[in-house]
Amino acid sequence: MVFNNDGNGYTQQALSYLSSDKVVYFAAGLVAAYAIKKFSETEFAHEAAVNITAGALELKDSIEESIENIKEDAEDIHAEAQERQQIEIFGPEDLDDIEDLEIEDIDIDIDDD
């Protein structure tokens, strides 16, 4: 068996394969993963992760508080709108009388005959 070293042999094919985009991206990914792993083991990365997490939790609490305030404001607006509607329907002098009344449940039977 004679190996031909004219550039078309196994060496040339291996070099061609190793220089392909897929292999280059894979190797770059390995290097990046190793660098990220080493960086994540440092004290600086740990402190940064803790600070970022703390900031995210503070932001979450702030957003929840804002949403609760918006909800309370919407409930107040709704209650005020209902009161104005009652005043428009019954008048301001009858509103106190209506608020004192209790509404009873009424059952209605409907025959399909």
C-alpha cells in the first residue's frame, strides 16, 4: 500500500474537515464554555450574581406593589362610579334609603311546556 502525498490524501482531507465552519464553531464553543466555567468560579462572579438576584427581587417587589396600588385605585373608581350611577337613577335623597334595603333572592320556575 503506497500513500500518496500529493495533497489529495488523508492529511488534506483532515485539514479540510478541521477548517470547516462547523468544527471552528464547535471549538470556539468549547473554549467559551471553559472560559465561562472558570469565570463563574471567581468571587467577583459570585458577588455579581448575588447583586443581580437581589436587584431582581427588589424590582419584583416594586412591581407587585405598583400593581396592588393600581388595583386599589381601580376598585375605588369602580365604587365611585357605582355610587354616581345610583345617584343618577334614584336621586341623592333616596340613596340612603336604598342602601338600607336588603335584596332577597327570588326563585323563578320556568316551565318548558
